[in-house]
Amino acid sequence: MDKSAKNLKIMPKNAAILIRRFYETNKRMPVYSEIMKLLRFKSKNSVFKLVKKLETTGFLEKDKTGKLIPASLYRQTRILGYVQAGFPTPAEEELVDTISLDEYLISNRDATFILKIGGDSMADAGILEGDMVIVDRSITPKNGDIVIAEVDSEWTIKYLVKTKTRVYLKPGNKKYPPIYPKNELKIAAVVKAVIRKY
């Protein structure tokens, strides 16, 4: 047994930090050979054991194909109370709870992905050019949902509108007309959240 295997009891926390850094730098999870190199392990067997420990602690998961995916890469962030969006009120800092953003925003990891927004057709819905949206393919779209759709072979993000006689897409900007499909309309995913950096 190599030294790295013996040290597995104290490794998971440090390993999690290094894997998190790899993920933040490369925007993907490392494969087993990269984890082996990253942690200076001498055998893949040690990597398998470490991954098992990280799965147990809830840091890593595997998708249906066995590929590693982050379960909770980011530490929980403190919620320090509430702030009034209307007239100012005296603010008091109070630890209300903690929250993990990936757990809060993502309910079905395998069906979730992120898209970057171009254009201003959803500006009135609060979705601006340069924003990113988190979308879920597993949700059944309802009337009024913001969806990612393929309409007549072109992709777009719009409100889904269902009436008694037809289904169409409505922009979130009065400058643009509704989109009535001529041939085909496919709903690929429902928008769950908007991400914007200031």
C-alpha cells in the first residue's frame, strides 16, 4: 500500500480543496488520472478510495455514466437577515441560516445546465444580455413559464403561452412580436434562475 492510501483518513478535506480549485480553474471536474496527479497518489486504487470517501461526505456524486460531478463544491454561505427593498429600515445583522447556492438553485443535477444570454428580448423579464440562466430539462413546461425552445429550427428563450387554440412564444420585451411556429415548436427546458455578476 502506498503512503497516499495510508493517509486517506486525513486527506479528504485537503483533497476537496484541491479538486474545488481544479474545478474553478478548468470549469470541469478532474478525471481519475488528473486526481492522481493532483494529489500525488501513486496508484489509481487510492483515487478510487478517496472518491468513495468524498461521495460519502456529499462532496462528489456520479452521474448515470459514472462521470464525477460536483455535489456541493461551494461552502455554505451565511444568511445574515433581511433587507427592505422599499423604504430604508434599521438594519440588524443576524445569522438566520446558511445556504449552499448549488443546492438552492439546482434540484435535478443531471437535467440542469447553464446558458449565456444574448440580446434584449427578455429584458422586461429581468433577463439581460450577458446574464446566464440555469435551466432544467426535467420540468414539464406550464403556461407562463420562461422556456428554452426550438421554433422552426431556431433556438430562443421566451415565455411559453398556451391558449385553447394554439401554443406560441412571447418575448419579455414589448419591442418584439410574439413568435407563432410555422412548422414545429419544441420546448427543451424550463428556466429556473438567472445569474448576474455586478
